Amino acid sequence: MDRRQRKTRNAIFQAFTRLLEKKTYSALTVQEIIDEADISRSTFYAHFETKDELLKAMCTDIFNHVFSHEIMSEEHHDFSDKGSFQDHITHILCHLQEKQQTIKGLFSGECGEIFMRYLKEYLYQVFDRQLVDDKDIPREYRLNHAVSSFAETVRWWLGRHSDYSPEEIGRFYFESVDI
Amino acid sequence: MDRRQRKTRNAIFQAFTRLLEKKTYSALTVQEIIDEADISRSTFYAHFETKDELLKAMCTDIFNHVFSHEIMSEEHHDFSDKGSFQDHITHILCHLQEKQQTIKGLFSGECGEIFMRYLKEYLYQVFDRQLVDDKDIPREYRLNHAVSSFAETVRWWLGRHSDYSPEEIGRFYFESVDI
DNA sequence: ATAGTTACAGAACAATATGTTTGTTATCAT
DNA sequence: ATGATAACAAACATATTGTTCTGTAACTAT
């Protein structure tokens, strides 16, 4: 990738992140992002068709980092016992904590909806293999419950209670949900 | 309230609901709502300052119905045992089911974020009184978990699996969460 | 080093949406 | 019946969006 492209792409991402700390996604205009990133109007549209595409690109970047070697490495990991799966989840929480500053602004407004949907898509893959069946409750419901609860746990943690450690959060979650 | 006001307010609400079945909230323009409701531009702005205010007003309307005599009647209801609390929750689910057609469109995009936040605000009041303490997990986390899980249960139910009954959904929830 | 390619800046542009204002007509409450 | 109020129609300024153009600077490959 061209160095110039990388630079402007980063400038846009950082400007976007900074602005999201001050105001909500929907109240944010493309012009403000352009001004904050200090680039030309035509340059922005050469990179992203719309504000939404920018948001999606940022989510993709984040989750490619957070889930980089998590989902792919099916052979390397065997979560036959519950303990090692909890370690796996805690590992994901650590990655999320690294990206905290970037993620924090992505929790409110339409932004939050899109970010959480992305997060859940990845989590479905992680939890689907692990979930044990239950004759009384539909698997679909239990999977949705496990994934949603975890996603909301992340939002609660990084949004307003980031003083807890990843290990603590993992424990809270696994003591609250049956997998 | 003036009969004319009621009529246009209803026309706007219904137009809004109809349009949300076709496209997302953020893709929806004020002009489209005006056309669908068949009212004048100035009339719309006499009722609501922005599209967001319209959405909030609709949420308030819905939840005033759903939680009408639920939260207020603290004296009348005593949920000392878990069973009667489950009945209470099931009752709320019934009310939500009645408003299903209106609610269904409010689950995606920024719309969903706002609707879910409203729903959770009410649920906090309902669950806060019922939650028993646990020495190992912060009360704040457990409350958030109970509320979020229920809100996501409602979204799952009315969004894509509305063939289940309120009683079934209540059972799914209470078998998945410790209150 | 040079030629060809690609990205950026700057400016102008049409198209669309927003929110407000004005004067008029219709409907309401009593 | 009448004064008050809501709805209407049309026009308005403003702001945002997304596109297009030209000239310039930076990168790449040979």
C-alpha cells in the first residue's frame, strides 16, 4: 500500500476517533472529519464513499486485530473443557482492552449499533462451536443470549467501568452465563 | 388535546411506522414522512423539532403503554417469591407483543440504539428492586446483565422469532439468567 | 536519472435536505 | 357566533453532500 495512502487513511481514522470523543456519530459531518484530518475534500471521497463506509472500515480494522489469530486457529486450540475456553475469551478481552481508546467512542448512537453488530458477528463464530445443547431452550435463543450478553459486557466494561481487569470481566461473565 | 393535533400526530406516527418497514431510520428523510403522512411541511415542524424528537416521542408513547401500571403500582405487587416476578415480566412481554407491529421497525440502525436505551431505562427500575446480592460479582454488573439480556431477548423475539408465546419467552429468559 | 503512474490539493459545481417565515384558510372550544 | 388555534401552501436562506476539474507533488520501476 502506498505510503501516502496509509498516511491519509490514518489521519482520517485518528480524526474520526478524536471527534467521536466530543460528539455523536450522527451529529458528525464529513466536513468536520476533513478539517480535523487536515486533508482535501476530494481526498476523503477518494478513500471512502460515505461516512458509513469509513465507520465500517474502522470496525473491520479493529476486529481484524482483536480476532486475528482467534477464529482461524481452529486446529491449534481445543476447548474441550470450559476452563480453556474461558482463557480464550479472556484473551479476546485483552485485545479489546488494547484498542480501548479507539473503541470507546464507538458505543453511542447509530455508531454503537453498527459496532455491536460487527462484534456479534465475530462472537457468533466463537461461541457457536462451544455451546452445548439444552433440550428445554432453543439453541438459537441460547446462542443469541450468550453472544449478546458478552457484547453488552464489553460495552459495560470499556464504556464506564474500565478499571476492572480482563480476567475479572471474564469471571463475571462466566459466572453469569451457562455455556 | 385538540382533535386536529391528535389527528396529525397519529398521521405522523403511522406514516413513520409504515416507512420504517421499508427503509432504515437514518435513510429516512423528514420530507418522506411528510409526504407519507400527507401533511404540510410547517405542520410537521410545529409538532416535532427534528426526526429524533419524533422517534423519542414515539418511544415514550409505547413505553407509557407497556409499563403503564407496572412500575407505579409498587404497593399492589409484592414480588417476594421468584414466581410472581416471572409473572410480572411475562405480563410486560404481553404488552410488548400488542405493540409488535409498531416496535418491529424500531430495532435497526440508530433507531434501535435509542429504542433499546429507552427500554433499558424502564427495565432498570423493574429489575433493581428484584435483584438479590452476590458477594463475588458487582451489583452494577449483574443489574446491567439482567437488563441487557432481557432487552436483547425482546429484540430477538419480536424481531425474528415472534412465533413464540410471551410465556415461553419468559421461561427461556428465567432459565438463562439468575436474578 | 527519467518516464509513467498515482495520490493529493484546491476550487467550483449541482443536488438535496433542513429548518424558518409569511399570509391565508379551516377547524376547534365555549 | 366568535376568538383562538392549528393546518396549509409557498417561498426562503442555509448547510451538507457527493462529483468533477486542473495543476502539483510523491511514489515506482526500469
